[in-house]
Amino acid sequence: MERSLPTTLVHRIFPGSADFENLSRFRTEQSAEANSFDFSRVVVNKPWGYEYLWFQNSSVAVWMLHIAEGHSTSMHCHARKRTSLIVLEGEVECSTFENRYVLGAGGAVVLEPCVFHATRSKIPSFVLEVETPPLKGDLLRYRDDFGRAGRGYEAAKQYSTDFSQYNYCPLIIVDGQAKPMTFGGLSLDYCSARTTGDLLAAHKTGGLIVPFLGRLLFDRELIADIGEAVAANEIPMESCPNSFAPVEMLRIHSLSQLPA
């Protein structure tokens, strides 16, 4: 039965029988050519707004989505990649075949492969989409408000390099480092962690962490997989070893939670 859920920080969603039944209707990946295109210097126009590549490495591709008020992405799935959707500004409703998740700024869903989902904005919204692995062509559209059901990813005629028309602010990495940036009322900090001390600040200020390279492992316990958004204050610091394999990650927290 469909039900609405209140806003919480992170929802983890696994595919169900309806997802697999509808996925069986698709025989092939719809947008294979998109996997080899360099999206690093373009904005992709969508009928619901626009998106652009915010960050990418060998493990993840992170996209910034602007969804206009009252508009929705298609009901679609990614058969081979995990997707974390994190609201940076605004309010959205993320729908699957079974549930609806209302998310405000700082809220997130983690969609495992094969989960069909659509994201509708209640007000103009910016959403960070973390895809693992970075396969843009892994896209199967089931239903769409704009007649794109069954079609592949947008063609080059929808790409723009005139960034003055958009809120275009990708994460810039120089010599492996990136300066913290703000978006709306949130702080976004790209950093490396390898000790208990590196995680304590994130744990105290709350918000989210998302590994971009490497998994956060405490001995053999998986705390956060690559591309998986987790609530920072739910990290079991009592079991955190003094040191662990380095993890490059994004920390997202409210500016009001930062120390003065």
C-alpha cells in the first residue's frame, strides 16, 4: 500500500517486486552513448529544469539538479548504479512505486539499483545526485510528464555552455583539495578522513557524509559505502578505530551548526 512518510534525514530504499516486474520490460540500456561523453563543461537542459556535473572521479559522478516549482523528473530507474539524492535547497517529494518521501534541505534518500523513482519539487529546489558507478547512460524511463518514457538521455542539442543562464557552481578540486562552499543554508566540505579525529567534527555538527573514494570501514563493519549518504551523528564513534584506510568524502551540514 502507498503511504506518505514525514521528513527525516536519510531514507534507504531497496527494490521491490514492482520494480523488478517493470524492469523486465526493458531489454537494453537506453543511453549507452552518454557513458562516454565528457559532461564536465556543459549544462543539460531538462523540461523540468536543468542539471550539470558537479564533481566526478573514478567511483562517483555527482550532479546538481535544479527542479522548477511543481515539476518532476521522470519515473525512472538505474539498473546498475546506486543513487543518493540530497536536497540542498527547497522541498521535494521523492516517489517510488510503494512510498513517497518528503525531503527538505539536508534530507536524503539512498536508492539502491533497480528502484524506480521520480522527484517532484514543491518549490524551486536544488538536489545533489550522487551516482555510483559513474554511468550516465544507465537510465530507464518508465513514465514521464513530458513524453520521454522509453527514451534515452538528452541529446547534445539540449546542452549549453552559456553558464550565465544558470546557477552554475561545480566543486573545483586543485591539487587534491577543495575549499568549503556554501549552498543555501548548508556548508559543503570535501575532505579526507583516516583517523577518529577526522570524523569527530562531522559527528558533532551532524548533517550528512558521503564517501566519494573509498569505503568507511570500522574493522570489517561497513559504515558508509561509496556514494552512500549517511547521517553523520549516527556513525558509531564508540567502535571507530584510531586509524583506518583513507576515505575521501563530502560533508554536508547546516551553517547554523558550525561553531562560532
